[in-house]
Amino acid sequence: MFSITKFLLVMIVISLVIASAGNALAESQWARYGSTPILTTPSWASGGVIRPRVLFDGKIFRMWFSGIDTKDNLLGIGYATSSDGLKWVENVQPVLTAGVAWEGNYISVGSVVWTGSEFMMWYRGVGGQQGSAQAHGAVGLATSSDGVSWAKYSGNPVMATGSVDSDFISTPYVIQAGSSFKMWYSCKNPLTSYSICYATSNDGMSWTKQSSPVLMGASGWETGGIYSPAVIYDGTTYGMWYTGENDNGMYPQIGYATSKDGVTWSRDPNNPILPLGQSGAWDAGGVENECVVQYNGGFLLYYDGSGTSSTSLNYIGLAQSPANFVLPEFSSSALMLAIVSIILVIDLTWHKRR
């Protein structure tokens, strides 16, 4: 006969398997939403849209993105809203464009944080002639009460290139941790390929950089370098999604890594967690510039992609994680089930021996 004790032991095993498998499933079984993009070309950006940055406040999804022309020139930062994260209503014009000298060539969205009283946007600006320091990029800051009307910080740029990122600085991704801010961004210097660098700030304006990259490209699909980080912190573990490309600088795909301190990272063994689209798909040529949003017990991953044709435009797509995706890697609900089951087994065994 199948006793209660055996049943509870089976429950322990099942719960532990669920707990240990949850994170692996989440990172290796991302599912694309449909076969078409969720955001295509706005009227002011004939070449498409890239670098989606999405916030969800429990009711409204807000997306900021960079618009490009057919020659891949960045035209400004656009804005769209959605009630379900799928169907978007775009602002008819960009909400932020290049202005002063240090950003005079173009600006591109990095990330947006809601502080509880205002939106703060960190963005990349590029100015100056080719070969000048300004041509390598810098980070600017703008603030807004509604996400549409932005005021640039008078002290911009808030972060310029230095020794760790002398050749390239881009895609700043910022999270607020208590009263301070943490930034991961794309960087390059003469001794490194495209990598992920790290900086911290008490106010979002004055930044202290880590002296060396915290994550660099590895072999295989990311041999050519990595860029465009997106980070979520659950209180104990940082999860980073990033883009890697091959040694020819082509076919970008999206990987995942975790860290306890934001500095030392461990790659997921199932990388890339979001590979190229299938042959002939709108994103078969590459997927990149991801942004991840917690939603309905799982995660939504917004990204931009393009096809393999030379005339393919850049659009924004969506992938979904399984509902059991959690951070940290051990599911708290499964852990609780295992603990309760163990207690019941011990209690039952003790009573039988009395």
C-alpha cells in the first residue's frame, strides 16, 4: 500500500525538482509572442525602432525607444503606452532629441527609472567629429513628471569616457537600490572588446566607475563582444540580460547572467536564452537591446530585431518567460512546500515510534 509517509516523501522530491528546475526553465524556454513585431515604424522614424525601455506601474505600460532612418541614423527618443503590453499607442513625435554640442549628432535612450516622484532617463549622446572624444559617446540625464515632457540636466553629461571606456560608452541601464543608483553600460577601450562596465551614484548625477569591465565576451555566440545590459534586482540576486554578437560583429543574440554583488557574474549554461528567429522570420538576422519587465508572475522581454535582408527594418518584439520564473534561483513557494513536507514526515515518524 502507498503510505502517507511515501506520499510525503514523493512530494518532497517533486517540490525540490520544481525549485531547482524553475530558473533553468525560465532562462532556456523563452517563447516569442506571435510571429510579428509588436511595434513597427512610427511616422517620424522611417528606418524602424530599436532599444525598447519599458516600465509597468500595475496599470499602464510605458515604452521609450530610439527611432532611426533608413541609413540607421538615430533621430531621437520616442514614446508609447499600452494597457496590456501588446498593443501600443505611439506619441506622434519624438519626446527627446539632440541639442547641445556634446550630444549634437544624436541621442539614444539608455534606461528610465520612476523614483516615486519623477521619471529619470539616462541616455547616450554623441557629438563632435569622428575621432574626437565626444564621438565616443557620453551619458546624459533628463527628468520628467509624465514621461513625455523632458528637461535635460544642466550639468550634462553626467558621465563621460575615461580609461575603462575610452573608445565607447553606450546603453546605460540604471536601477535604483534604496537611496542610491547602480548603472551597467556598454564600454570598450583599446585593450578590450565590447564589454559591460559598472558605475554607482548617490544621486544619479555624479558617478563612480568600476576600474575594469565586470563582464566580457566569451567564446561561441558572443565572441565578438557583449553590450546593452538590462538588470533586475530582487533583493538578493541581480539578473542581467545582455546582447552578444559573433566574431564578425553579426547575428546578435540575448544571454543571461546572475550576480550577488552586481560585479561578479555567472553566465547561464543555456545561453543564449533568446536566439535568432527562425529562417525567414522578421528577427532572423538578430535580436538585441532587451528590456525585461516583471508581470503576472513571470517576465516579459522586449527586444529589437531585424531580418536577414539588406533592406530589413528594425522592429520591436516580445518574448515571454514561463510563469514560474523567479529570482533568486530557488523558488520560495517550492522551498516552502519542501519544508512543510519534511516537517510532516518527521512528525508522522515521531508519532509512529511513540
